[in-house]
Amino acid sequence: MVNGIMTKIYVWSLFTRLFHLLLVVAVGVVFVIVEFESLLSYHAIVGYTVGLLFVFRIIWGFMDVRYSKFKDFNFNLKDLIEYMFNIFGDKKEYLGHNPASSWAVIAMMILGLASVVSGVIVYGTQEGMGLLSFLNISLFKDMDLFEDIHELFANAFMAVIFMHIAGVVLDKVLHKSDAVGSMIDGYKKGDKKSLELTLLQKIFGLLWIALPVFFLLYLLSNPSNILIADNNRAIDYKVEHRVFYDECISCHTLYPPHLLPKKSWITMMDNLQNHFGDDASLDAKDIKSIKEYLVKNSSENSTKESAFKILKSIDANVTLAITETRYWKRRHKDIDKSIFEAKKIGNISNCKACHKNIEQGLLNDKDIKIPQG
Ligand code: HEC
Ligand code: HEC
């Protein structure tokens, strides 16, 4: 821009700026709420929305929109190196995306979409929920692998976001760049042509912003939608096995059989007269029948996350208590002892105080709720 006359140039359309704003908010929300187990469905809902925003942005990149189209990105490696080396010195100004942000934007699109797709797979294989819930049956043994992959993409996505922010801040501090302002008002200083949108592009831009917002609202108001639906079946133990239900719910929570392995159930059922200090004896016929039912539905025969992980977390010893398994301890280690002892809960074995439908065999993250007071 040595010879040119510097004027205000319109580079980012209203749609690009709104997209950027929505993306910042949505990605922020996704990363914050993943820390709360009970908000997992919302993590998924906002995640899908991020995916949709990116899909529109990619189509936008192939439309003939000045400064935003991929053709106007600068992927030249020599320019990138020169740009990075001159970051503290006298660096060249770019009107659209500079070489660093060109690469960052592409990386964010790829990693963002990869996070969404892998997230849908984890949601399906691990939780039995959402679009790919059917994968729980066939691929549950790989749930940890998919989770690792999802985290890898998400962390890489996060890393690029931080680099992008660092770059923008540095640019602002060192060069008084107008990049931040341009994402708000759309203008940069330069000597090139302003952006102009065709009618078709304006219509597309409107859809780009409106559809993800409606999509988000739709998912929020329709929890049984196929994209997020919980496909774990509630079990009516009373109907499935009346004796098990009647005998084993009389003193405590009805523990779903998938929470312990075969060995534990067999040992427990063979020693009911001395059951955690209580006498829970039954006649031989009922013992046999309950034992068979428990073994048939033990951890080994379940594809549920809790079953799979409990099984993985126990060693050679026979564990009779679910609360003695490493998985249980790990998942509850952050809960203060005083909470378990609070009046409404009583003791740690009172699972249903926090897992409201555990007695229907359901232990979904979204249903976990620690009672207050
Ligand atoms: C007479 C009362 C009584 C009956 C009947 C009874 N239990 Fe228990 N059970 C207990 C007590 C007491 C504990 C110790 C934990 C607690 O305080 O809740 C316990 C603990 C357990 C635990 C371990 C819970 C944990 O902390 O991880 C399992 C599993 C269990 N029972 C299964 C069964 C099954 C299966 C039946 C039905 C065959 C059954 N119980 C019937 C009294 C009973
Ligand atoms: C004081 C409330 C409370 C009680 C009582 C409680 N839990 Fe939990 N449980 C939680 C919370 C909170 C989490 C989620 C922890 C986390 O963030 O990972 C959890 C997680 C779990 C998970 C993992 C969920 C999954 O996705 O598979 C299992 C399984 C589980 N609990 C089983 C039990 C069983 C069985 C009992 C009774 C023996 C029990 N819990 C008692 C609060 C409780």
C-alpha cells in the first residue's frame, strides 16, 4: 500500500461478522459446559450448531465473495514465513485474510468439523444417544478410543483458536491493526475495492445466520429429536423379573444388574445370609432365579458405558460393592462426603437420590442431579 490512497474499505459483510460472533459464543459455550456432566445434551446441541455454522461458512468460501472466498485466502508458505518473521517488525498489511489467519481459519474449519463428527460418534458409542446411537451396540468396546480422538480434535481446535487470538492481539498491540474493529463494523483501511454482495449472496447470508439459530432453538425445545435423542431403554424390572424387583428393592436402591460382573453376583447370591452385615436370605428357588437373571444381565453382557467401564476398572478380586469399584470411586471422587451424608441422601449407596431413574436401569449423565439442602 505504498502508492495507494488509504480509504475505508468494506471487507466483512454483516453475515460474516454475525457468523463470527455466533461462532465465538457457541464455541465458548461448548467448551465451558463440557465440564458439567449433566449438561451433555446441551454440549451436543451447541456442538451440532457449530457444525452447521461451519458448513455454511465453507459454502460461502466457494461463492464469489470478495475477501471471504477461499480463492482470496493466502496459502503461500513463503508469505506465511515472511509474515511470521516480520510480526515484530514492519509487516505487510493484508485487506482480507493475512497468511497466518488464512491457515488458521482453514485449520479451525477442519478441526471444528472433525470435533463435531467425532463428538457425534462418542455420543452414540458411549452414551447410546443421538444420531449414531445404534453404534453403541456394535462399537461400545471402542468408546474410549473415540473419546480420545474427539478430545484430540477438540484440543487442537482450541489450540488454533488461542493462536488465532494471540495473533490478533499481537497485531493490534504491535501494529495498531484494525482487524478487531473490522470484525465489528466490517471496515479496514486500504486502497482496494470494497466488498459488494449479489442478491443471491445476501439471501444465502441470511439463511447462513437464521438457519443455525432456528436449528439451535428447535433442538433446545425438542429433546427427543433424532440428533440428540436418548435411545437407552428404560427397563421395568418389576415386569422383567418380579422376584428380583421385590427382594432387592426392599432395603436399598434397586441396583441395575449391569453394574457388576458375573463373579460378583454369583458370590453375593451365594452369601445372602451375610449380606453387608445384614441377613438377606431367600429360599433356594428364588436365589437361583435371581442369580440367573443377574448373570444374564451382568456387566459382561451390557454395552452401556457404566458396565463397560466398571468391568475395565476391576481387578482379579471379587468386588461385591459397586461403590468399591475404581470406576465408581473415580466418578464420585469430587463429591464431598458431607453431601452423601446429607439428610436427603443418607449414604453413598442411596444412588437414586442423585440418579433419578437408576431403578429403570438408566444412568444418563443428563439425569444426574445432586439434591440441594
Ligand atoms: C435385608 C436388607 C437387604 C436386602 C433384602 C438386600 N440388600 Fe443389598 N445391601 C444391604 C445393605 C445393608 C447393604 C450395604 C450398603 C447400604 O447400606 O445400602 C447392601 C448392599 C448391596 C450392594 C452394594 C451396594 C454398594 O454400595 O455398592 C449390592 C450390589 C446389593 N446390596 C445387592 C443386593 C441384591 C441383588 C439384593 C437382592 C437379592 C439385595 N441386595 C437385597 C441390605 C439388603
Ligand atoms: C450425591 C449424589 C450421588 C450419589 C448418591 C450417587 N452418585 Fe453416581 N454420580 C453422581 C455424579 C455427580 C456423577 C457424575 C460425576 C462426574 O462428573 O463424572 C455420577 C456418576 C455416576 C456414574 C457414571 C455415569 C455414566 O455415565 O456411566 C455411575 C455409573 C454412577 N454414578 C453410579 C452410581 C451408583 C451405582 C450409585 C449408588 C451406589 C451412585 N452413583 C450414587 C452423583 C451421585
